[in-house]
Amino acid sequence: MLSAKEKLLKFISLEINRGCDNRAVVGGMIRFLPIWNQESGGDELSPEEDEAVRAYLNGYEEMDREAREAAGLALSERLGSPVSKKASSPRPKPAQSRPRSDGARFDERRERTDRPPRFQVRKIRFDDLSVNSEMLEKPVSVIPGIGPQNSRSMAKQGIYTVRDFLYYFPRRYDDYSTFKKVNELEYGDVVTIICNVYSISTVKRGVRQLTEAVVGDGTGKIRLVWFNQPWIEQQLKAGTVYVFSGKVDEYLGRAVMNGPDWETIDADHLTTNRIVPIYSTNSQLKQSFLRRMAFNTVNHWREALGDFLPPDVRQRAKLDALPDAIAQIHFPSSQETLREARRRLAFDEVFLGQVNAVRAKADWKKASATCFRISDERITGWTDRLPYRLTEAQWRVLNEMRGDIDSGHPMNRLIQGDVGSGKTIVALLCALIVANSGGQAVLMAPTGILAEQHYQNLLKLLEAFTFPESGLNLTPGNTALLSGGTSETEKRRITDALQSGEIRLVIGTHAILEAPIQFRNLELAIIDEQHRFGVRQRAILRSKGESPHVAVMSATPIPRSLWLTVFGDLDVSVIDQLPPGRIPIETSVFPPVARERAWYFVEDQLKKGRQAYLIYPLIDSGDNGEKDEVAAVKSFERLRDEIFPHRRISLLHGKLKDAEKDTILTAFKDHEVDLLVSTSVIEVGVDVPNATVMVIEGADRFGLAQLHQFRGRVGRGDAQSYCILIPEKDDSVENDRLVAMTQTNDGFELAEKDLEKRGPGDALGTRQSGLTEFKLATLFDLELIQLARAEAERIFSADPDLSAQEHQALRVEAERVEKVIQTDIS
């Protein structure tokens, strides 16, 4: 192995012979300094020689090329191994043309040379490009070395501008100083190894193709497997050394990596012990090209970013300067500098979102809105007529909403609670307060059948609240149900009645967003199942009124870190109690081999007059090799024809028209169907108190939040209810998510676990419209999120308009980010 001194001399020689361009070491000669610090102890250098090396490395970047060459030659001579500059090969002389005596020809040639060349294009160098913020928005094609074809390839990765490239972070890193040998690997390790390919082949297994390679490093061998990627056999060559990264699994007692990443080795990386960035690429983009272009771009333009964080924020939060963080995230000097760069950039992601959320919240609070008040005696008189008592949590949230609509400013509140916690009755009571006082209110549900259910509950409330002292002046004639299934005649009547103000409370679906629907004085908008409506739809609904009060409800419990980031502009109310007398649902995990036992259990419940749901992750198995057991259509046919031929059974999935779905759900609710086979479309369903058993096939394919939502379809009556989880494979019976489902019925506890394991989109049950996908921040880093929130609130409390000089850059950056998000949403 080369000593530190020998490595340094090698790089000095390489630098001098490539023109001292500071690229012999990836990241510049300064990147060799940490290696010198670690390894130079064994070279027995004098303190003066060691100091000369450090001065050379530290000052190299600032020198011009001539000074670099002189310094390198002098240092190598001082270290006792003078390097020599290779003579460059003489260029061949151009062929001599024979002299011509024709004066006209000579004049013609002279005339041509006087013309500007028609096709000559001057090559753009980095030195020709200015370093300013305007250049950050230029297309990547301005970067020397990136032509039209590479620009198109980079666009596929979301890289359109210079700024995009600076923020196109590596997906991982290869640390060439910490590789493990094959004989050091342990099951479960996520590692990077350097191995020689001994053999590679592709075989067909049913509908799938399996490419298998055997690789090793002299200490042992490991099997690598890729499914349906036969081209890898042509790309990996036997007898060649590559870098492989992935998780070490066990198969039949031997180590295996499934679908590992791989790339060719750059010899410079091995000799310099560098931390090497690995970027996401595509078939047209080479890793080496992207890395080289990233290096040039970061070096030239990182200072153009400036730093939008005020110095006092950076100091309190102990954060790196932005240009330094960008340099270190792409080409880290050490694991420590990489951690610090990640922390700064992750803070930026959260902080900018919080700045915009706090500003939106402040702007919302500045607006004025109509006040609606109801006395404690009157609201108590109403609730006393309910067939149940509101929980303390329901009262607390109802009173928070009453305070909002009586404040003179628009309500902007998120109401969340576990499945069955009673959010809808709280929302309906708030809507009744507004409508009974002459304002118009709308409650918007994600499906027609759910809107119908809410409307029927409203009619029951109106009947219960019609008594002499109630003060209720609202009748069914002042209400309406509007959905996709509403006839055109009825829709026209409702539209006219909303515009005239005759209808004061309407419940419906996205049909309410249609352009012809106009309100006379919309004062309250309530959106059920918040995560199923995009930001754009919510904005349209708000625009239907002057400054309407807005409440959004989520049946999916949302962890604090998530609602701070996703719903940071909203006040949050939590109904954290379930109504008394609820019987906890018993949840079990059955291995696939015990599926028949599950059917016996279902049949036993049906004999008692109960009903059951059977949930599947796929509509059909198709031609992609999926098992029939996880596909709803194939399973429905088998259940109908072989297992439950004597039962009434229906099939529900997302490809059906809305009217068909509503018909099936209504039949199930009315007990005209015993068994409902469904895909995840049932997640937002209706109350069927008689349904007591839920079987979920392929349960390991769903997130915890979604499994909990499914389970919430049962347990709504007085009888004990059950949920049976059947994973796709026997070895998934101990799956962490499935085990967690058997241990608790607490949706908030499950949501925290789901957020940590699967991410924000899955913790909400579906991908949240308008949710910025963080590149580096993690939503379970609550400390960082709270720090960002606190700093944003501190700034706005002192400078609400961000008009102070020290906040100008922050205001510009926050507006730029908000504009990007809104563009993505629309």
C-alpha cells in the first residue's frame, strides 16, 4: 500500500502533467489534506516538511497554473523525489500547399479569410460565465460540457436549471475507506463491497427472469440477484471488479444481495480513500459524467446561492453556510462534514415550508369574517336530544370551533381523530350554528355514498332538534344533497337555490366545485377526509365565499411532526377519545396456509347474521406474475363459486363507475349482501354496524395507517368485531407492521410507527396533494421541525412582512419555493 508521501507525489506528478487544473484529486488537492492528516505519521518527515505540505495543499486552489506547477516541483524536490514534466508530443505540421501564381485566386483566398467563419463556434469555458443569482435559473445547457442530448437526459431526472443541478443531491455515497470484506458481512447489513465478478447468467423462472452473479474479493463469495433485468448480464463482465451496494439477506443459509446497485471503479477513488457521491441516473446518463459535471457546477456556482438564512438564525441553530453545505453534500471531506451539510439543507427544507405556513396563517388571521354565536344553553339543549352523550374531547373541539366562528376572523382548522371518534357530529353541529344564523355552509365528502350518509345524519339531527325551545329555524327544505349522481333537473334546482340563499346547508362531493355552483353568502366550508382533496380543490372551495370559515377533517391520525409540516398553516384540534362502550377489535395474523381457517371463521359470523369485508391489494393479477390470492377479481370468482356459493357476495373496486360503487355499498349497508370483496377503495366507506369481520389479504403490502382505516370499517355496532391479516408470504407473519396491528387499536400510535417506516405519504394513507417531498429532511426528526417552526415564528413576530434588510433574501427564497410548489400542484 502506498504511503501518504508516495500518494502525494503521485498526485503532484499527475497534476503537473495534466496542466495543474486541480482535478488530479476529486474535489481538488485540498481534499487530500484529511488523508495526509490520517496517514502521514509513518513518513518520518520533519516539522518543516510537514508544514510545507500543508501550506501547498491549503493554498493550491488560490494559485494560478504557473504558480501551482512551480510549487509542485519545489515541494517534490524538497521531499526528495523530484517529479518531471513529460514532454508533450509535437503536433504534426499541416501539409504545405503548392504556391500558386494566380493573383485572382490569391485575392479570392484573402477575401474569404476576411469573412467571419460561418460555422465556427467558440467553446464556452467556466471562466466566461458570470457567478450571479440570475445564472442559477439558466438551463443546464449553459454549463460547459453539457450538450442538447445530455440536457434532455438530465431533464428526465428533474434537472432543468443550474439551481436544479446544485440541489440534485447524491442518493448515497461510497466511502472507500470503510468498505467491508465479504467474510465480514452479516445478515441485515446494508453495505458496499468491492468484488470481482466470477460468473453471471440469466434464467427464466415462470414469467420472471432472474439474473444471478457470483462475486467475491478473495475472502469469500456472495450471490447477487436481479429480477426482470436481463440487460445486467450484458453490462457486468466476468473477471472485472465493480462496487456493489445493497442489503445482505439470507437465502438457504447463504448470503445474498437482492437487486444491489453497482458501478465501475474509478482507480483514483481507491487510492485517495475518498467519499464518492453516487447520483440517480438513467440509461442515457453515465455516473462519471454526472459526477464530473456536478463537481464543476458546484465549484463555479455555489457562491451564487448566497445565504438566505439570517446570521442570527444560523448561529442559534448552529448551521453551516449554504455554499459550504452544498459543496459538502456533493463532495464531502468526511462523514462529519457530510452530517453537518445534511443537517443544514434538511433545516432549509423544513424552515422554508414553515416560513410560508406561518405567513399564510398570519395572512388568514388578518382577514375579517362574519361572527356566529350560539349560547351554551341552546347548544346544550340541542345535544341533550342526541341518542348519545358527546365525549369531553368532542366538547373541547366543538368549543374551539365555536370560538373560531365568533372571533371575527376566518376559522382555518384541522380536526383530526381516530376512526369512530365522532368528528362528523361535531362538524355538523358547527354547520348548523352557521346555517341557523342565516349563513350558508357546505360539507364536502370524498364519495357519493359518504355524502349520502352525512346527509341522512343531518336530517336525523333536524328532526331531533325540532322542539319549541330549540330556536332552530332550519328545515329539510333549506338543505340539499349534491353529488355526481344528482339528476340534472335537481342539480339546476339546487344551483338556483344556493344562489338565492334558500338552501343554507348543502352536503355533497366534488360536484360542488363545478363552475356553475355559486353561493349567495358561503360562510363555512367543511372538508371531510382532508387528504383526499388536493390543495387546488380546497382553494376553489374557499373562493366560493368572501372569507369563509374553513375546517378540514382527517380520519387518519396524523403525527405532530407531520401536521406541523403538511398543515402548518392550520390550527389543530384533536378528538383523542372514543365514545364509551366501544368494544376493541380483536386483530390476528394468519399465515397463508391458514387461509381456510379464516374462511371457517367468516362463515361462523355469517351464520350469526353478521356481514364481512374481504380486502385485496390488487384488482387483478394480470400478466405480471402476481398471485391470484392478492387479486380481488380472481379471488371473488373463487369465493363465489367454491367457498361461499350459498352466500350473497359482491365485488367492489376502483374501475367501477361511481354510481355502481354507490349501488354496491348501499346494498351491503342494507344487508342485501353478506360478503363484500373489495380493494382499497373501501378505505373511505360507510357505517355498517352489522359488519363484524374484516379479512385483509396481502396485508404486508399495506401501510399501518391504511390497515387501521380498513379495520375501522368494522366495530361500529354492539357486537365483538374481528380483523384477520393474511400476509402474502409465510415469512411475513412476523412483519413489524402486522404485529403492531395486533398490539394496539390506537391510531395515533400506529401513525407514528407508519411515519417512521414508510414516510409521510403513506402515513396519511395516500400521497398528500401539495405535500413537498423532502430530499433530506425526515418527518420523524421532530426536534429539527420544532426548531424550524420556532425560528420562523420568531422572525415573523419581529418582522411580519419580512421587510427588514436582513430578511430580504429570505423573503425572495420563500416566495420562490412557494411558487414552485404551487406550480407543481396545479
